[in-house]
Amino acid sequence: MSVLLYTENWDGKFKKVSFELASYAAKLAAEMGVSISAISLGPVEEEELTKLGNYGIPVVLSASCSNYTSLDNQAIAHAVASAAQQIGATVVILAQSNLGKAIAPRLSVKLKAGMVSGVQGLPVSLNPFTVKKMVFTGKAFANISIQTAIKVITLAPNSFGVFENPVKLTIGKFDAGLSDTDFTTRIESTNKVTGKVLLTDADIVVSAGRGLKAPENWGPIEELAALLGAGIACSRPVSDEGWRSHNEHVGQTGKIISPNLYFAFGISGAIQHLGGVSASKCIVAINKDKDAPIFEAADYGIVGDVFKVLPQLIEAVKESKS
Amino acid sequence: MNFEFTEEQLMIQQAARDYAQRELIKDVLERDAKAEFPADHIRNIAGLGFMGMMVDPKYDGSGMDTISYVLAMEELSKIDASVSVIVSVNNSLVCYGLEKFGTEEQKQKYLRPLASGKKIGAFLLSEPEAGSDATSQRTLAEDKGDYYLVNGTKNWITNANSASTYILIAQTHPDKKHKGINALIVDKDTPGISLGPHEDKMGMRSSDTHSVMFTDVKIPKANRIGDDGFGFKFAMQALEAGRIGIASQALGLASGALERSIAYSKERKAFGTIIANHQSVAFKLAEMAVKVENARNLCLKAAWLKDNHLSFGIASAMAKQYAADIAMEVTTEAVQIHGGYGYVKEYHVERLMREAKLTQIYEGTSEIQKIVISRDLLK
Amino acid sequence: MKILVLIGNVPDTTTKVKFNADKTAFDANGVQWIINPWDELALTRALELKETADSCIESIVVANVGRVETESTLRKALAVGADEAIRVDADPKDAFYVASQLAQVAIGFDLIFAGIEASDYNGAAVGGMLAELLAIQSVSAVSGIQLENGSLKINREIDGGSQTLAMNLPLLAIVQKGIAKEPRIPAMRGIMMARSKKLTVATPIEVEPLTSILSFELPAPKASCKLVAEDQAKELIRLLHEEAKVL
């Protein structure tokens, strides 16, 4: 019996979500009284792998083959499944990320394991193994039990937190027995978003809606986001109009995010928008319409002109930093 | 009795709703302000089949029933009555009459492009001296052997500029009074036709309304609909069908105003609670809802009679008179519920109110409908 | 080539979510059902691909797992242009159950589209499971797809950017927003034709679900919003620091 977590890396580096996953897995393994291992696929330096030890991971299996960087779904699912079989994992944990969402269902079938995605925090009960997740796009939660011997879950970002818990880490080499021909995903080009905080990884998200009136008015939003180290998001009308990329659209049909702090500038807060952000820990709304539904969902609010409030907020953040 | 809609009817209702709420809403305020004809929207909804909804597919129509037409008209009118009046005139005045009474050649030549929406039609009945009184037509269509020579002026013509095909009602035998009237199919670009200025209307501002002047216009005899002197009967039958369209339009204005009022009442707060919790508002909403439901039932009843080839003239007059009158009442109450916001354009209800007024006036005023209904009661 | 688009039947996105008295089942009373928004976008893109000039696509088939009342959702897909539909006649029990049923009918397709998740249970699982059951390659978070001379170009989002991929067929593409601009509105001609298009009802196979929903909860009502005056941005930052402790 053992817990396995799949730690994704980006260009050989772990991100916050990997450490949250590690913290979560360590806690879960402790509660279950079982051992724990991580699997890392693709080239990651020893020094980087060692960081997992800070969050309670004693063993990491590392397959450093560079083929994995193509994020080939079949190959990665195969590798994680073989690692799970090798260590006799009963719980396999992945991040609720683009990659995690792609791999978990394939693992579920391979391991004949029941799967739940977007799990919020630790299981509600271990026997039966029951986890809580958001359903109806944030309008409700469901408690779901997994009946199979092996369980596959993906953890909703920011639903557990990062906790340091240093242990000695052993790095083991891992070979899933794949050959080059098993990797059929061919990357022609990659467009990396650099210098920006990932929306799904961000602790703070600064978001704006149609209240900003025109795409050229996003300057202060970008400035505030840069100051706070925040990700930038927008409402659906804004991405539909082509003012901002659809990558930034949060809401029921866009990205579903759960940062610690979500700023909504000039967003009225249609039910479809709230579906994508309601899991945020703290929502701050700035809107000229005091009856806008966003204030129903918000923790803090300013009824006022976004164009007046934005520069003041920027000043206030600068001041608080100095 | 069966109050259930079919799957197709619901799909058409949804299609109309999707188009209206996704596309028409985007520029409706701007088109209202600028009195701009919605040419792109008409092309788009023609592609979806809305311009010849009830015409047989063999004439490039959509082959749907009148119930679907009521549902579609209601949805379009909730957002944009200027678009829906263009749809209504083309469907129930122009296409309906052409399909029912036109010759095969006329249908091939004129109905097909109208039913597919490639062209738009207009119905020319009203005159400066005769609005709703269709019996006294001053526009003359003199019989010149193989053509009619037309002289006169038509007023308040919806689609006058955007239409390519006119259905013209004109007098050939003044001595025979209404039995001397003919209905003629007229190509708008026939020499001798000129338009008056664009009417600067209170509502439905993006539909183009003009007067149309005829000076020695030659119309081939082959373009006459029905026998000599059939024009008045033709016009009356077309208007009976047209009333279902306008009644459904009025219904949509009312139900659109009701929907906006419900949403607003649940958001807007006064005295520490949402205004929907104030009985004065809640009761208003209840009264509005009953009126809307009554109007809807009258529209659907008239449509059902028409679909079942039963006499629907009185039912459509009742639907038109009632729906138009309650549209005025309901939109006025909607403005009241919205308070100050109701009086500014951004909240739409003031526009719905301006548009509702026209439904009491055109295609037979509410008073004319009462004449039709009472004459039937007292005959 | 043949394309399969998986169709989920979900409550309209504006539905107020309610549950039965003991909170064990969704209360479907008065709910309006729609095509899962992501599936609808997938279908839209499939139709666009079929309509391109040098299209080599013979047919687009849509499939779901559901009872007879879900057929109107399938017919909507037919009305916007899908060529035929398959309904596996069963209540969807969990993602594995649904994927296993679909695996029986998803035979002979070169390209399969699945939405990245469904707006009801947000499982994000059926597409990946189906790919594994069929032992075919999958790409997730697909935001663009092009077919050029029979070769497949895929844009996918990765955490931290996007990539263009060249992929072989067969493939299961798990699509998200961006794959198509807007879902199509069915034309009346399409609505009429939907009546006569083939809709096959398939018998379900015996499969045990792997998970089960024990109960539902509604989120706790939020405390009311604390308002700060328009010129008190500083105070807001202080509150976020000291009270909410999120800065």
C-alpha cells in the first residue's frame, strides 16, 4: 500500500502546484499510514528533485528521458501506471492541470481505478474513500466515493496549501520501458507565456470585464497585476469581443480558477462568470453599479468608477510595498 | 386540447432566442439611435429560414407552421421589434398572400426570392387620406389593355426602401368601389416609382418607413394577383394573417419588458431589500404576467386555427387588439418598475414602450380590430 | 474520414441547482437541457472542418449515453449539421460507465472529439477514458484544430503557454474554449432535416461504475460584501492585508 504522486515539471522546474501536491500527498499518506513516492518524468536536475523532500516526500522515481517533454498522453499515462504498479500504489495523485486532466482518466482505465477530478482538500473519509469536489461549475459540491482498490484523484489548485515538512529524499531511477516510437506527439512549435504569472497557478488574479470599455484600457490592469505578481483574467464578453485572448477568459465555459484573491474590475458577475471564480478564497469587486450581482459573491467591494479606483489601488499597493 | 409544443417548435423558438439574445442585442440601441436598417441581421436570419417561415420548401420557404412563427416572432420582438416587423411584413403579408393566391409563374419569379430572404417584400395599402379604411383607394391602376398604368401615393410603407418587391393595392374601377380594387406585384425599380423621405419614427426606428409615389408606372397584367377586382379581398386576407405577426410582435414586446422587470426587481434594492419583495412591485409583475399569458394564448389560438385551415380572422383580430393594448400597458409598467433607469435608453424598456405604441396603430388600429370583432358579434 | 463528437446532455448554464430532500440526487424538475457547451463547440469545429473546400470528411456522427428524453439534445446536434446520431440507452452512472458504453459505438472513427469537461459533474474524464479504452492517442486542452491535406495540426494549451502539434490519426481530441468561436444556431432547413436523419439506439453493455455520488452540498452562503468608499483604496489594501490576510 502506497501513495504515488505525479509531479509535473515545466522545463525541468517544479511550480507551486507540485509542492502543494507534495504537501497534500504527504499528509494523506500519513493519515492512511502508508508510504509515499513521487514520480517525475522528463529531465529534472537532482537539485530540483531534492526540493520535494522539503514537503514530506521521501522517495522520488525519476525518468529523465527527454521524450517526456512532448507531454505525450499515452506515454505519460503508461509511465505513471507502471510506476504505480511497481510501488503497489493504492492512491495516485495528480494536479488538476491541463496535463493532469489529460492523464488521470487514462490512468483510471489502465489501473481499473475509480477516478475523481478536482478534489477539494483531504478525503472526507478514508473508508469508504470519499472525496469532495465542486460540481455544476461551482454551484454545488458532491461527496464521491471511490469503490475500487486503487484510486486516482486530481487535486484542485489552492485547495490544500503548501506546507513545509522536510524529510530525507531518495532519488531512484525509473524506466517505464518505452522506446522512441512510443512517443507519437510531435511538437512543431511552442509559444511560452514568459514573464507572466500563469492564471491557473496564480495566488492573486486581477480580472476585468466590459466595464473597462475598450482593449486599450488594460494598461492599469496589467500594471496592478505586475505589482501584485498576479495573473490576468477577463470575463467572457471581453474575450468574445477579442479584446483579450480567450486564454484569459474565466467562467463557466472558460477557465475555472481558485486563487486566494480575485479582483473583479467592471465585471457585473453573471452566474456563468461566478461559476469560474466562486472557489476563490477572497473576491474583491469594483463596479459602478451597486446592484451588480458580483457584489453578492464578493467579500470586499468598492462601488465606483474603475478608472478612478484603479490608479488609487496601484498607488496604495506601491505604498504598502515600500 | 394539447398545450405542448413539438420538439421542432421548441428548437425554432430557441434559435430565434439565441439569435436575438446573442446578435440583435449587440447593436439594437445603436440602430435605434441612428435609425439604421439592420441589413446584416436580415441576411443572417434569412439564412436561418426566418424570412419565409411558413412557405412551402418547394418555393424555398422553411415549411414551418404558424405556431412556430408566433414563437419566433415573440423571441425576436423581445429584443428588437424593428427586425421583427421586417420579418412579419415579409412573412405574413407578402409571402402568405403570394403563396395563397399567386399563379405558379408569379410564385416561381417572386415568391422564391422572398421566401428565401434573398429579397425583401413590402405591402402597399395605406394612403395619405386612407389609413385603416382599405375600401377607399385613391391610387389608380388604369387598365391599358396589357398593362396597368399606376398613379398615386402610398403612405407608411414598412420596408419601402429595402424591399425589391411590392405588393400594391390600387383602384382600377372606382365606380365599383372596393370591388374594383386590384393587387399588383411591382418591381421596385420600375420607372416612375419614387420614395418620400425616411420617416423619423418614435419607435421601430431601424425599420425603413417611407411614402411611395407612383407616376405613370406601367405594371404588366401578368403581375395582377387573382381575377380583376380581387384586390380588396386579397388585402383583407393578407391582413388577417398579418395580424398574427403583429400580435406576436406585441406579445414579444410585453414579455420582453416583463422579463427585464423581473430581473431588475430581483437585483435592485430599496428600503433594505430587493424591490421584488415590495408587494406593490410584486403585484405589478403578477398582473403583467397574466396579461402576457393571455396575449400568448390568443396568438397561439389564432395560429392554431390557421394551421388547421379554420377561420382565424376574428381570432387574429382579438389577438392583435389585446396583445397590442397590453403591450402598451406592460411596457409602461416596466418603465415604472425601473424608475429612473427605465427612462434611460441603456435599460431598453423605454424603447420597448415606444415600440409597443406602434402595435396599437399599424396593420389595423386597436379600434379597427374592435370593429372587426364587434361586427362579427352583431351580424 | 469519419468524425465522432461526444455529446453531453446537461442543465442549461443558468439553471438554479437544487437537490432532492436527502441531498443525494440532482432535482431535474423544470430544468432545461442543452448540449454541453464544450461539446457544442467541438461539434461546431467538426462541422467547419467538414465544410472546408478540400474536406475529406465523409460524415460527422454524434453520440451520447442517456435515456430517450436526451434525444432532443441529439436532434439539436443533427439540426446544426451532424449526419447521424447514436444514443446508448442507459442512465449515465459515472464517467467510466459512460466511457465504456461509448467505447462500444466509437468504432471506425478517425477523429473523436470530446469536450474537456461537462458543466454538470465537471468530471473531465470521459474523453481520456474513452481514448484509453480504444487504445488510441489523445491530446487534451485542444484550442485549435486544422486538417491540411489529410494531416492534422493541433493547438493545445499547456500550463504556461500553447503548442502546435502534428498528430497522427486516429486521435481523440479533448477540446476547450477557442476551438470554435461560437456554437451555431440551427437553420430551419436543418431542423426539418434532423427529423429524417439516422438516430441509432444502442443497447448498453454490463459495466460496473467505479465511483458513486454519496451526497451533494450547496456552498455555504457568503457573508455580505464589505463596502469601501470609492476614494479609500488604501483602506481596501489594509483590509486585504490585515483582515482577510490574502495579500
